[in-house]
Amino acid sequence: MQFHVPSHLAFCDAQGGVMFLDVAKGRYFALPRPLEPAFRALAGRAFQADDADPSLVARLRRIGVITAEGGARITRQTTQLPTASWMDTPPPDSRTTMAARVWATRHLLATRSALRRLSLSQILEGLDVQRANRQASALDQLADPSSLFESARRWTPIKPVCLLDSLSLLAFLHQRGLTADLVFGVIRQPFAAHCWVQAHDVVLNDRLDRVAEFTPILVV
């Protein structure tokens, strides 16, 4: 019998344990240790369960991490792990213009409002719509606007939050016809979650040693 991971779930193997991100509920959770071998075995066989232990399959179905209903997962994962970060290279000395500070503040305020009104699922669907029919931007196109936003961000009196800052940077880039990826990552033990903006194998808004601690679970 063919099973699937429900479309609202993203998963990864983080530090030896299977972790999930439930996009519909906006929460992370870990698979119970006794069920991890069964889930990994199913994943390795494209979730064909013909020769799987029926009792383990039933338990996986009961907790909702596999389903017999059709349909492909809507989540994506990156195959390019980051190898560099622009945040690790000090930007050249330059003045951040007042206009850039205003733009950054507007994007942060608009994003903060959206996060209060919309679910994570709605936010990510909006990103998919923005990216539709757009090719990935080249790194040299992203360098100046990303640096400009990060410089202006330091002047904005809003507490840094990874999701808020990453979505605001993506909106800033989108306004200029540019695209990058929003990457969610997890650490299983002790649990931690983080997100950042990445293009190809370069992190745009965080340090490499920081994001390297996390296993990517979802890329949008």
C-alpha cells in the first residue's frame, strides 16, 4: 500500500532524530524514538508499506505523520547546504541613506502586522505566489540590496526576530524583482528552531557558524 506524508508537514533527520514542522499549526514536533526506524524505512521505500510492520504503520498513521490519501507534499528541502555568509564579511564603510532606513522600517512593520494576522501556512503560500514564474536571482544581483537592508535594519528600533527579519528582507528583495530562499532549520536536542534567507549556498542575513548548527527542514 502506498502512503504519503501529509502536505502540511515537512520533516528531516536532525541530530539522529526525525523532526517535523507542521505548517498548518505553526509548530515543531519530534517523532517518538520507537517509531523512527519504521518511518525511516518507509521513507527509504518511497512510503511503500507492503512489507512493513502493520502495527507500526498503524501507529504512524494514528499520530498523523503518514496518510493513505493521495497528493504530493507541498514542502521543499534544499540540497545545497550553506558554505558562506555575507554577514561574516564586514561591509564596506558607507552611509545608510535615510530612504533605505525608511524602506526597511516599512517592510518590518508590514511584516510584523502580517505575522499577527496570518497563519504560517498563509505566509508561506504568499511567498510561493511571489516566487511564481520567477527564476532564482544571481548572487551578484542580491549583494547590494541585501547589504543595504541589513545596514538599514540596524537603525530600526524593532527587536530582531529571525522570521520577522527574514520575511522583511525577502519582501525588500521582491520589491526589486529579486528572489531568495527562506530556510527553516531545527536542532533536536536541546530543541531549537531558526530561519534565515539563503541564495544558492550563501546565507544573506546570518552568520555561517550560527546556521550551521541547524538541520534544514523546510525551504520556501
